Amino acid sequence: MFAVISEICICTTEASAKTSYIHNAKYSYGYYLDLDMNTSVKESNYRYEYAENTKEGTMWMISSAMGGSFSYEKQTATGYYEWQTTKSKLLALPVKKNKQWTTINSYDEKETRKIVSTKANAKTPYKTFPNAIKVQIGKASAKHYDYFVEGYGKVLETENGKIKYQLIQRYKD
């Protein structure tokens, strides 16, 4: 999922495929997740910790009060992928405003994504990232967005103005 990367923000309207959105393996990352599930548990904080590089991509151990699992992160010349499959292209590369693609989400459903900004502000408890890549998920009327930053992957997700996912801390391991 992650490789060693510099912390330079994307400051152009088009980023090359050489720009890496893979997390920096020298750190672990704390996230908040709104689970939005029909259970008593509505939200969770969890931690991504580097595990190893594999043929599927960089493997991260995810731990929370609810337990643990693994996730993979991978980047190719045409996209940045996270989860357990390369079917789920979260960000199309090279980055270019108005680029649109269809992918398979974590529920195995088709999903349309579109880059709507290459200069968005992504405000998280960890820090505000200027020049984040803002990706619309589904129709514009859904107001559902992911925000990506070089060397951090996805740092923020909002839906109808509500925070669904955000980076809350980065730890030096």
C-alpha cells in the first residue's frame, strides 16, 4: 500500500503518474471512520501500520477497538488502488481535472468517479492539506467526495457535508 514518499503537495493542475499517493511506510496513521451501520457502533478510530510489501501491493495492518484486518495499497501508471483488489481504482492517473472513470467499490458495485479539483483544501484534525485532489463519487447531487494527497493517500471523505473518514494523526514508528 505504501512506499517512502516525500511530503510535497501537488501544486499543478495535472500531476504525473510519477506522483505517488502511497502512504509513507516510515509512519503509521490514525483515522476516524463514520461506520454508518445498523449497529450500536456508529464510529471508530483506527490505525494503519505498515506490515510488508507483497505482490498485491503494500500491506497495512488495520487495528481498532473492533478488531483488526489487513488492507493493500497499490499504484500503477493508470491508478491508485486501495482495499484488497485492483478492481477498486480510487484515483485515476495521471491526475487531470474533469477526468472520469468507472470502478468497482468495496461492495462490488460499479461506481463513477470524477476529479473535480486539483487544488482543494482538505481540512483534517492532523493538518490542512492545500492542493488536495478532490474526487466526486457518483452524481454531483450526492455531494460525496474523497480527497487525496501525495504521500498520504485518502485523507478525507465527506458526504452531504458530513465527515465520513479523516486523517487524525500520523505517528513516527
